[in-house]
Amino acid sequence: MLNNEITELLKIKYPIIQAPMAGGITTTELVSEVSNYGGLGMIGAGYMTPIQIRTQIREIKQLTSNSFGINLFVPNEFDVTDQEVKSVNQILRPIREQLNLHPIDSLEIPTFNHLLEEFNEQIKTVIEEKVPICSFTFGIPPREVIHELKQHHIILMGTATTVREALENEKAGMDIIVVQGSEAGGHRGNFTQGYQESLVGLMSLIPQVADNVSIPVVSAGGIMDGRGLTASICLGAKGVQMGTAFLTCVESGANELHKEEILNAHEDQTVLTRSFSGKYARGVKNKFISEMLQNEASLPDFPVQNILTKGIRKASSSQNNRDYMSLWSGQSPRLAKRQTVNALIKGVISEANNIRNGK
Amino acid sequence: MLNNEITELLKIKYPIIQAPMAGGITTTELVSEVSNYGGLGMIGAGYMTPIQIRTQIREIKQLTSNSFGINLFVPNEFDVTDQEVKSVNQILRPIREQLNLHPIDSLEIPTFNHLLEEFNEQIKTVIEEKVPICSFTFGIPPREVIHELKQHHIILMGTATTVREALENEKAGMDIIVVQGSEAGGHRGNFTQGYQESLVGLMSLIPQVADNVSIPVVSAGGIMDGRGLTASICLGAKGVQMGTAFLTCVESGANELHKEEILNAHEDQTVLTRSFSGKYARGVKNKFISEMLQNEASLPDFPVQNILTKGIRKASSSQNNRDYMSLWSGQSPRLAKRQTVNALIKGVISEANNIRNGK
């Protein structure tokens, strides 16, 4: 049961993928430890420059000879006016003041073409550095990109939140689909559908996707232990991608306050918000989310809002202030533990084996 | 695995409970067939009078000697002004016209005390007619009611959408907890928390509840087959409660159009709405839901809105018009089949056994 197409394709011992959480969480230590202990370590490279990517890949290769992967954000088109940026800056002004940040009056917003160029540079680096596995969020890369990656024998994983998105990923040539349930922490991966329709729980999503695609399915969202792994496999998945469970590990680069907030949170304390980045994402509710709620609909799209709140999130984090940080978490925070990657993976596998053996 | 505390407590062969869907779906035939084929048939008696309840219990006892159960709605306090009722009637006027219904200018709204009296009459009937199992939605009954039911050796099941609600049910003396995931169709069972916080997917909800209560847990929401049953058990549940899967069975009393709508729906086409009843519920999106969306926040609470839309739902249904019916469905409509109760239960159990045996 635990050895299947997924472990074969990804060349891993256990069908456990560490979710490629962006923003400094997937340290070299985290990624390499996951791969060393039989899972698939993943670099969350969405916000990284080609140089940062190259450096981290090389560091990881020093620490593990096992398979690992990288995740990139597929750029989405967006529309933004100077007026919108000004208006959000007005809303954010008192928060910046509270955090002793200088007010920002204008902001350099990259064009969509610029984002596409950056994406192509990231892809080039992944190929040059021979990363064996590459996954995507927020969409499907252009046909030429997929073609080139495949020519270099890189295994491709797409993200889907509905059957329709899974079918599009399969058609585009992905080798594996990660289905993201409504339980998942961090950004929603929906790209063809509204975020409301994309909020399907894994109990429903896994079997409906598995029935409709031929490529293997990996489930993501609220999975923390051997119970989640065996349940996912019963439902038709071949493996799991776990985010929050790895985020609170000692090797993760998440801020200590972020880890603590998850370790103290309950299942009913995470919410979906677009206030941090312009894209809906799930995290532990805090002051920023509550304060921005009334303006949520009028905030600019990703990545503009993300750029606008970057300084605030960074300052809040370095000042150990939970109020303005993005405290991403899935819906199972009560199952999170402060432990090593080794302990987490061992625990998941031994619990899964016990369940399979009816213990 | 399939024989456990739940099958023992409920005196059933398989840990499959037919969800007590209210509003004419749980016909005598449906309930008795579920019990005859080894599951637990349940009367959805939330909207039924004591006489209707008594009649159906007696009919069911003619058709099965096996265990069956009944579900009641715990009355909730509500506030409503004449002005609110008038304003909603104004909004509903064009819809009534379209369905050739007379306009309604005033409406007899029962008081909370009246609802409590009705509830006590329902309880009295359940005791007199010796129904072995009674479950509750929308809250926990008063202490005296629980005490009396227990004195008559009736097994009690409560509904919870979060760990906190599960703990309250356990403390109140429930024997079993049904945890309702965000995947579930029909009304949300949340009673201490807002509906947003109560939307926890089963992958997260089951293990977190199971870790925190000592009484057995039954999972509900999007479960349609042996995959859902085995996954639920892996996660820590002892059984499942299935609604949509039984709704499309030939024995169910759901309108044929309702069955067809589910059979043709996709996982991303159900939405949460309070437009039909004043309480959030999940169903297939239609014209009424879309049209009422802008007024949703200002609609009166359950049961007032439910009374206000009753004639509309009924007329829409009898005129075979999908636009104004409540098309309740969970998030797994792609897994629904038109089949007999016998075929459904046999299929679930044989699939579950195959999964357990690694086939």
C-alpha cells in the first residue's frame, strides 16, 4: 500500500511529500532531512530569485543524495491601478505607523511580462541544476515550458482543487496531481474556478478526482499523521503532501511565533483571507485579518497586495508581534507537534502500518 | 473493523447510518429498507407533528423488526420583527407571482415557547412509541429531556461540527457523536459557533474530535461508498452517516427532479446558502440561491425564513421547476447513483472489505 506508482515515480521510500511552503519555511535542513528520512523534500521557491534557487539546490545536494523537488508559482495576469494601490496604502498606513515603518506612497509593481520572464529564469535554473521533480501552483505552465522540462526528464506535479482543474493538469502532461482540499493551509491553488467553488473537502475531492483521471493523485489538506495517510489511500490517493505538520518541525524556517500559534490553535480558528496577498489563503485568525475584513473585496490581486504587505509582515515577524504576520495553517492544528522531521515521518509510517494491520 | 461499539450500541449489522433528512425524504420504505439491509434507518422528523411521527413509526415497525432511529431539531431562540417579515415578503413577491402563488402579507410566526412545546410533544411520542435511537440537530436538548430519554433506555446521538460542540454533547450525556464535516449537504448543525468556523473538512475534523472525546464518533459529509467508510474508520470514526447517497436511492421520497439534479451535478456546484430557511445549508446552486445572494445577510433566522419560503419550495417542486427548490446535496454528487438501498449498502460493504483486504 505504501509502495506504489508515486514512490516509484518520485524515487522515495514513503509516499509523503513535504509541502513546498514559500517564504523561508523550507530551509535546506528541512528539505534535506525530509528526503533523507524517506519522504520528498520540496523547496517552496515561489518567491525566490534564480540565484537563491541555485544556491539552495546546491546546499541540499550537499546534505542528501536522495530525490527532492521544487515548487514554482505560475504567474497569473492581474489588473491594478495607481488609485487602488494608493487606497490600500491609506488603509495600511496606521499599521505601518504602529510597526514604526516608513509610509509608502508609491510602489514598483512588476508587469505580468516581467513575472513571466522571472518564471522562465526560475525554470532555466531548475533544469540547469537538475532538480528531479518540479511542481506548480496557481496554474499550468505554458506548453513550451512543460515540453522543455519533460525533455530533461523532470517529473512534473500540478495542483488542482476540483476535478476540472485535475483534468486540465492531466491534459497538459503532468505526471502527478496534488489535490488540495478545503482543509489546506496557505494559499488556495484554484486557477480556473472561484475560490468558493474550489473549497471541496478531501473526503469528497479525492475519490471524485481519482475516478476521473488516470495519473496518480496526491492529497493535501489537514493531513498530519498515519490516520490521514491511510484515509487518503483508502479514498484513492497514492500519497500525501503535508504542510502544517512539517511547518512546526524543528528544522522548518517558520518563525517561532508562527509555530507556537499553530501549536496552540484549534480546528475552528483558521480562516480564509485574501488580506495578506490578494489571493485567498488559510491561516490562524489574527488582528490583521479581522481589521482588513471590511476591505477584503476591494484589495488588489496577487501579487500586488502581497508586495504591499511585505514590509508589514516582515516587521511584525521580527518584532515578535502575532498581529500582522501571516500565520498560515491547515484545519488540523490540534494534531501539530514540535518534533524533528525524523520523528514525524517515523510516526506517520508506524501509525499507518498499525492501522493497516488493524491494531 | 466493521463490528465495533457503534454496531453494538445501535444493534445493527453494518456501521452505516442513513442521515435523517427532513422534509419527506425519509419515507417508511427508505427507513425500513436501510434497517432491513443492516444499516440504521432514521426518520427525519424535524418538521413532523406528533401524529405524523406516531404513524410513521408504526408503519416502519410493520416493515422491519430491526433497529431504527429518529432525528429531532432542538429549537433555537430567534428574533424577528413584523418589518423584517414584510421586507422579505416584498423580495419574494415576484417569485410567488411567477409560480402563480397568492401574495402573503402577514404570517403566523410561532413563538420560541410554542416550538419548545412542540419539541416536547415529539419527545413524548418517541418515548411512547419506543423508538430505540434518537438523534438531535441544531443543539443539545434540555437536561430533563435527556434524563427522561435515558430512563427509557433510548440511545442518544448528538451532532457536532467542532471539537467544542462534540465536548458539549459528550458532557450532556450523548452516547454517540455525529461529526458533520464541511462536505455535508443540507443544514449545518453548528450551534455554539458561527457557520464559517464550523466549516471543517472531515480529514481534519474526525481525528481532532476522536482525540478529544471518549464516546464513539460517526462521521457525516460527502461519504458515498466503501472508500469513504474505510477512510472514516482510519481517521478514528466508528461508523458513517450518509445523506446524499441515500437521497438518490429509489426508496427515498425526494422529488425526482432533486435526484436528477444531484446525479448531474459536480463537486464544485454545491454552495452554502441561508436563503431557503435562515440557517446555512449546502445544496446545488440554482436561481433562487443566486437571486437571494444579495439579501442573504438580512434574511430572518430559522425557522422564520423557512416558513416564509415553504409555499415557494412546494410549488416549485410540484411544478417540476428546479429554480426555487432546495436541492440539498453534499460535495460528492459525482458519486451518487440511482440504485436500491440494498445495492447501495451491499456495494459500500463489499468495497470496504476489498480495500481492507488490499484488493
